[in-house]
Amino acid sequence: MDPEKSGPQDVEKGKLPEKLQVEAAASLVGSAEPSTKMWTLSLSHSSKHDEAMADRWKSDMDGILVYTGVFSATVAAFLIESYKSLKPDPTDASSQLLLQITQELAGLSNGARLTPSPLDPFRAQRYAIHVNILWFLSLTLSLACGLGATLVQQWARRYLRLTRRSDRLESRVRIREFLWQGVQGLHVDWVVENISFMLHAAIFLFFAGLVEFLFAFNDEVADVILVAVSIFAALYITITLLPLFFHRSPFQTPLTSTLWYTGHVLAVIFLYPFSCFSSKVRENFESVCRNFRGFDIYLMGTMKDKRGLDKQALKSTLSMCRDEGDLEAFIDAIPGYLQQAEDDDHDGTHTKAQYTRNGTHTKVQYTRINDIGSLLDPEGKDLKKSPLSHRFEDLFTSCTHHHKSMDQASRRRRAITCSRAIWEMSKASLSSASKRVTFDLRHLPTSIGHTLHRLTSDTDSAIAASAQRTMALFKRAIMDHVLHTEPRTDDDGSKNSLTALAEAVGDMNIPLFPPYQAGERHGGWPGERLNTVTEFLSHILAHIKRPEPEQPSPLDLEETGMTLEQLCRGLTGREFPHADQQRLVDVLSDISQAQIAQLASGSAPAPVSTGEHPTKTYLSVIQSSMSDLVKSMDAKFAEPLHQLKF
């Protein structure tokens, strides 16, 4: 049965198989009746959790049952022989009687009269008593562990059965919460985790009995086995104690949490009498009490250097991306990673002390862009030794060189995915340039600039628009990086990689609109920043003036607005030459006239409705994004734009 075609009544009455009920409940959250929507949502999440818990219990107990059966059979084989030493041996009694008869006959032949002596009472040897005690205890604990594992499986089945018993969603949620409180209150998870302790104890009891058993027969064999058992015991003790001191240790035994709880109980008993006299002791006492939430929770709370862990997790994830599909998914996740808020810093940054070349002490702020930058850093002078750089280069270049091997939809998805990742890295670099963040754009391959340049004139309008936005922001990021870093050459003495990358990006020249191209450059890199805004607006004007312009999607409008905001960030219009300001005024005026003319003639696509902006167009996005820059321009340039509602 298809869970998507199932109704709420099927989930309530349990008509679906157990594995499909979770999927069906999750798919019905959005379509459920308002009166049951909350219970459907609760059931969807709780069912996933309960299924995972029951599967975990079952898999653990299956392993215990298999080993318990094998071990119990082994101990029983030894006990078949050892228990005989606890009772008199009939052969020994017969031998004593024959010896006594022989002695009496020898005495009669000599004429002597002998009184028969009673047989010695049977007394088991001490080693036999010890060995049998240890081995019978071992067998008892092993069988008890097997019984406990069987009970756990029954508990899991009963728990799932009762939580699905009712026909009503509301009742099922109540029953589940009722039973779950019992699971938590009675610490069933702790019981399940430590039920194997009996099996461990049984194994060590068997080893102890085996060593004593062998010493009764041959010391050399016993010594060898004693050494082997001692090594095993030492390793077991080490594994038990290691997590208490080395918190990231994956090793653990059932005794580990027991020792941890025991230590905390002793600490509470010791600190409690003194907690009333010292505030520091009281803080330590409260800290110890908080740790009683659980050993695993305590270990997770001791994690340090979360940023370093994130960086290593990125490298591990990248190393597991074997083919182009996996790598494309990794690239697609970069924007979300860069936008993600930090756990320990609300602004996504933290500071670290660093010394510059002249020995002065500075504070360098680190953001998530540095984690991505570490993947682009080459390991040595060879760029191909970078974990990400050359792979990203090959993937992005394939959108232009090898697109014939891909269908158009796949090529569009890959090109836009890579462009958005570069856009987000450029944005992060712009945001962090003034904070002296150590992300270095030099480690981006030069071919990325060439590829972006080609894609800006791609026949696919979606690819071209995405590449144009990325190119503009990428160029602005390079400019700011040049302004905030010292000029230098690469380690091999070749041309500065950043300069080569800037040359690869080039000018965003548009043959259709030469009046807006910057002629003579003014002010070097600082002056180019306003020209980049003008050239990007020329792309928008080219799109508006198409004979049959496509309707921009809400995402296109949103990304266009964000790109303009980043391009205009930190710019003061009056600081640029009048010629550059005039070009900006001209292109903005043409955009306004072209957009108004299209709307008036009806040839333009319908405006995009996005909630609070029911008539959102390119013009409205530009007006809202560039208002601050327009206000900062000279009055003779700003006044015409104010009349156009900029």
C-alpha cells in the first residue's frame, strides 16, 4: 500500500505495516484535519524515535543472545568434567577396599589377626571447590544475561504494540507519552546498555576458574594462560577507564558509566556537608549534580573547539564525495553552511590572537568562510593538492567545455549551483574583509574567472543571470581583497594569483550598451567599485529590453536585490568621479523608463507577487537596494534619481 494514498483512518486503525505508518503519518501532517493536525505531527516524530529505539535495543540483544548461547555451551562442557571432583570417585573406593583385603589376607597367612580400618571420608580438594564455584557462577550469569536480553526484546515489542493499540490519534499520543515517562523514569536505556555487564562478569569468572584449574595439573600451562588473561584484563580495565579521562574515546564498557556514576555519588556525599560554607564548593556541588543527566550527555558537553570540529567535519565530508554528483551536492550545501549561525557566537565570528610580521599584536576574526577557505588552501605549492580547489574547478568548467555530455537541465543545475556557491563565498569575503578575516581569494583557481565570464553570455537565460550576479559580486570581492591585503607574489615567484584572477574576471562589458562602459579608469581599484554596479545594472537593462522578456522568479528578484546591496555596501557616491556617477544615473534612468514603458504597454511579464510586495519588479528591487547609495551622490546626480523614486 502506498503511504501517500493512505488516509488518516489507516494510520489510526493500524491498517498499514509498521514501517509504513511512520511515512504515512509524516505525509499526512500537512493534509490532516485541523483538530488532529497536532496529534498527527506528534505521532510522526514520536514514531520515528520509537522505531529507532526499538531497533537499537533489538540489534544489541540479538548479539548478546548469540554470544551467550556459545559461551554457555563452552562453560557447560567444562562443568561436565569439573563437577565430578565434588563427589567421591567409585574407582578410588574400590581401590581402597582391594588394598584392605590384600592386607588382611597377608596377615592371616602369617597368623596375625588384623582389625579392618574404616575408609577415609571423602573431602573435595580446595581447587575443585573454587573452580566449580567460579564456573557455576559464570554459567548462571551467562544464562541470566540471555534471559535479560530476551526480556528486553519483549519490552520493545510490548512498547510498540501498546503505542499503536488505540484507534484514535489522540489516544495513541497519550498512551505513548504515558509509557515514555515510564521508560525515562525507570532508566530503561541504562538497564539495556548495562545488561551485558553480567556476560562480562561471567567471562572473567570463567577465566579465573580456568587459571586455578590449570594450576592443579601443570604450572607451565597455567603460567602461559595466566599471562594471556592478565593482558586481556589490563586491556579491559584500560578501555573502561579511558573515556573518563579521554572524553572523545570511542571505547567503553558497561563498567565505565557505573564507575562514573559511583564517582559522582561519592563527590556529592563529600561536597554536600561543605556546600553551606563556601560559594565555590556550592558551585562545584551544583555542577556535579547537573552531570547526573547521563554519562553520554556529560561527554557531549565536554566538546571543545567546536569550530575545529566543524572544519574537520567538512574535510571528512568532502573526502567521502567520490563522484561528480556527490561533489555537486557538497557545493550546493556551501551557501547554507556560510549562512548558518554559530552556536557560541550570534554574529558567526570569534576572535583569535595573532602576531603580524612586525611583531604587533592584533585580533583576527574567524568566520565560517575560513572553514571553506581551508578546503581551498593548497597543501604546498601544488594547487592540485588542495582538497577542493581543483575538483571545484573541474566541476564548474564542465558546464562550458563538456556540456554536450549532460542534458540541459543537469547543466543548468550544476552551473547555478556553482555560481551560487561562489556568490556566497564572495559575499562572506566582503562581509569579513573589514574584520581582517584570513580567507584568501588567491586560492581560487584562475579558470573560475574565465568560466564565469563565459557563462554571463550563455544561451540559457537562467545560467546567464546567475553568472552575472556572481560575476559582479566576485569582482567586487576581489577589489576589496586587493585593498585590504599587501601586494605580494606567490611562493614560486610567479605572477600574483589574485592579479591573475582579476584579469580572468575582466570587465563586464556589454556590447549592446557601450555608453555605460567605463572609459578611462579613475582611481584604480577603488574607483572600479562604482563601475561594477553600473555594469551589473546594464545586464538588468539588457534583460528588460529584450523583445520577449522572461518573467523573473521571486528568487531571481531576491538575489538581484541582495547582489545590489552587497555591491553598494560601503560606497559613498560623491567620492567617485562625476563621469562614473553620470554613467550610473544614465543606466538607472534607462531602467526606469524601460520598465515603466513595458508595464504601460502590457508587453512586460506580470509583476511577481511575493507577500508584502504584490507588484515586485526589477525596478522596485533596484529602488529599494540602491536608496542609500543614491542619497550619498552629489546633489546634481541624486536629484534626477529622487524624482524617479530612487
